[in-house]
Amino acid sequence: MSAITRRALVGGALAALPMPALLTRPAGAAEFSLKLGNNMPMTHPMNVHATAASTRIREATGGRVEVQLFPSSQLGSDTDMLTQIRSGALEMFFCSGLILATLVPVASINGIGFAFKDYPQVWAAMDGKLGALVRGEIAKRSIFALEHIWDNGFRNVTNSVKPIVKPEDLAGLRIRVPVSPLWTSMFSALGASPASINFNEVYSALQTHIVDAQENPMVVIHSAKLYEVQKYLSRTKHMWDGYWVLANTRALDRLKPEDRDIVVREINQSALDQRAAAEKLNNDLGKTLEGLGLQFNDVDPAPFREKLIAAGFYKGWQAKYGDAAWSVLAEASGGGLP
């Protein structure tokens, strides 16, 4: 007799229920409920399009499967949710590759400084050999990564001290970075003083001047209202970052095969929809953020890249990822790496 699973409590794993539970299940209630956690507010394109995917999943499965969104770090920090995914306490999680690198080192490779010049390069890499390489390594940790990575965007530096025009302007600047060795390494090589802080604490850290700077895509700066506690935005575009949808393999395997296929298909479709929306929004938000008080300046990436070369940043990370992985990245970047 097959077990019928019901909604798990937040922080608890999916548990099998006896057959009598089926008879008392409220009309219209889903047989399977998958929690999907992330660190962004509901207004972020990630959650807008994840909501659309959730609606389609419920409809396509005849109500058997529901995906419940838990935005704004409601289930804990990124590092908390990554732990929950591994244990089964959380079924699905939007995770930046640079955060995931604490568990899967090569997952941060797309964030190498100035590796990609534009979106066509990014998607060719992440839907091609580079993305396949990363997903293969994730699978070795018994976590399933869906095929299409979601867009977080090219990242820019903001601060409350002065415009960042050249690498020397970063000297000693206290800048928040995510909990990831790659970010710490890159900004240290550029002469800044990076501090690893989870995203749910960024606003307060800037407001109280624990740090004076941070770096994120336009859409995050806007949706998290970081413009309220920052004055300058420098268009550094120093790295591209995206969100893998990670799933606990055991949780997905509890679904009927046809329902599992629907979940994967609809979330992948929403990834493609979200990419287009996020790119347009990131491009359009400049004027909006200027109107909200941020002062913009453009940046020539060449001196920053030269600073990283001189500091041994690229050679160091090539050694960590290995020559095989680095060659895949180098090919994807179109010769943009030393």
C-alpha cells in the first residue's frame, strides 16, 4: 500500500501518513505540498514568476500538488535553507550559485569577476556546458538542480561614501558581500574590506554603518529598498549571478512520475519567463533609482580586471576549480579571461 504524504510543518521533513488520513483530507486540499524558500520579497520577479509556476502546477496536476512560496527569508537565511534542503526539512530553494559554493565549490564559477560581457554570453554558458558541469556536481550531493537557472542580474556596487570610478576608490571600503569565498576573495583583491553578511541583514547593516557599501543587481537594490540607505551606484557589472532552483531529491521522488515532470516543466518555463522580465527590469530601473536619490556613474572594467590579474585572483581560482572547469568557463567567456 503506498503512503499518502501531506503538508510538512515548516522546518520538518515530509512524513508518510496512514491511509485513514486520505479519508479526512479536506476537499480541494493538495496531496503533496512543496515549500519553496528564497530571500527575495514577493515583488521581485523571482517570486512573481514562481507564483505563476505554482498556479500552473496546481492546475496541471488537478490539485494534487501545490507549491507554497516562503519569500523574504521567512524560513531562515540562505545558509539555513541550504541546510534544510539537504535534510529534507525544505523541499525547494532558490539558491545563488555563489552561496551554494559552500557545499559545491564549482557552483560559484559563473561569478568570476568580469567573465561575461552580456546576457547572450550568460545564457549560452548556463544553458550549455558550464551549466551542465555545475548541475552534475550538485547532483553528487543528492540535490536536484532544475535545468534552467533564474536570472539575478549583473551586479553593481553601491555605497554611502563616494562614487567608485577606479579600483583605488575601493581601498579600505567596508562592503557587504554574501557568505561566499569568491566574493570575499575578489573584493579583497580589489583592495576593499569585505564583510560576509546574509541578505536578510543587509539593510540594517547599511543603515547602522556596520558596512558602508554593498553590491547587487538593480532589481534587488530596488525591491529591497537599499536606495534608502545608499547614495552612490557605480555600474561596475563586475559579475553575473543567478538562482538555481534546488530540490530535495527524496521529496521529488515521492511524487507520481507525471506530477514530478509537471513540477519540473513548469518551473523551468517560469525560469525562461523570469529571465526576460528581470533583464528588462534591470535595464529600466536606472531612471527609477535615480529618481529615488541614487547618484549613478559608469565604470571602465579594464582597470578592475587588471587589478585582479595583478593580485593573482584569476590564477588562484583557476587552481581551485581545476583546469577542466576553467577551460569551460574560458570558452564561454569568449576570451574575456586572462
